[in-house]
Amino acid sequence: MSTQQPKPAAAKPAAAPQKKSGGIPAGFVLIILFVIALLIFLFVMGDGSHFEGGTNEGHPIAGDYFGIVYKGGIIVPVLMTCFLTALTFSIERLITIGKAKGTGDVNAFVRSIQASLDKDDVEGAIKSCEKQKGSVGNVTLSAVKKYKQLTTDGSLDKEQKLAALSKEVEEATSLELPMLEKNLTIVATLASVSTLLGLLGTVVGMIKAFSALGNSGGSTDASALANGISEALVNTALGIGTSAICIIAYNLFTSKIDELTYSIDEIGLSVNQNYATHHN
């Protein structure tokens, strides 16, 4: 009588790698900032203490900018949301790009890596990368580890090794750049949108001012008309101011990212040239 061999247990499928969280979604941040802007508009700027007669139905008290801005209308909280969004993402980018540079001076780090590789001190270069950290350090660490691996790889010729080294740098850079450029598109978009929203608010305010003048049969005095126009122009001021901040922030962060990218490219070229000089 033959005995059946027990069937081996089916191998469990490997667990899918957990997807890392990319932080709070930008859309959720926009909703939160809009709620904050709306609350400030209604309960701070719209407080009766900023208006004649103690109610926001009256004219703003002379020189009280909260009351003046409140009279800009419903477009004001939208523009305030644009401003808060630009401010929030600018602070977030400053922190992120600051971390991407690493713990030390980037130029000094580049020189130290070049000096280590010139002396064929790969371990020293790796230690420098681990100490530097940040995006520059991460990309350089990938390149140096690939450099170390290729020095003992006899299956590839020199040209193939140099191509593999360049590809390693490109792949590591492509993983780091999206993190550096995150949310910059929103800042660039707000630069245009805030100006258009400001003009929209101004046009709506002007329509209301002249409509009131027409309905009054010409009895409205020049002072009331001037007040209406000045309130409408509040939207233009907010829109242009927010747009200026967005443009400055976008250009500043773009230039900083370009500097980091240039440093990474310089290190990648240096690693390639060093390998071509010292190894087969």
C-alpha cells in the first residue's frame, strides 16, 4: 500500500509594499484655508466695531482697513484663500528645499566627494553622503554605491559601466526632483488666478456702485460714489499683491531647485570622469 506524501503548503503571496503617504493632499489644504479665510472675513473683518453705527451694514470707520477690505465683497475671502495658500506652500517649500540641501554646505560637499574619489577613497565618499543626507546626499550616495559595485564587476566593459553609472544618477535624480517641485504648480497658477479674481471683484463692485447711482436718480453724492469705487478697488489690490507674492516665491524656489540640480549634475559628471580615469 503506497503512502501519499503530504503536499507542501502553498507559499503565501508576498505582501504588497505599503505605499508611503505623500502628506496632506493639496485640495484638502485649500478647503481648510478657505474655511479659515471665510471665518476671518465674517467674524474679524465683518465685526461691527470696524463700521459706523456698530454694524457691518454701515460705512467703514475712516482709516479702518478691516472694514474697508470687508466691503470689497464676497470675492475677498477667495482672494484671502489664494494669499494663505501661497503663504502656506511657500513656507512648506522653504522647509523641504532646506532639508534637500542636507546638513552641510552643498558646494563643500561636492568638493569633498570629488577629493575622496580622486584618492579612490570610496568608503570616505559614502560616509560623506550619509553625513550630508538630503536630496543631494541621497543621489550622490546612489552614484557612489554604483561606482563601488562597478569596480568589482567584470561582466561589463568600460563603456557599459559608464552608461550604467550615468543611468543610476539619472534614476536617483528623477526620484528626488518631484519631491522638490511639489506644489510649485499651484503657486504658479495662483500668480495668474489671483489677478483675474481681483479684477473680477473690481468689476462686480463697479457694477454695483454705478447701479446704485443710476437707481438713485442722480441724487447720490460724489462722496458715496467714491467710497463705492474705493471698496471695489480693494479686490484689485488684494489680487495684485497676492500675485506678486506668488511670482516672487515661484522664481525663488525654482532658482534654488536649479542650484541643487546643478550640484547633482556636477557630482554625476565628476563620478563618471573619475571612473573613466581610474578604472577599466
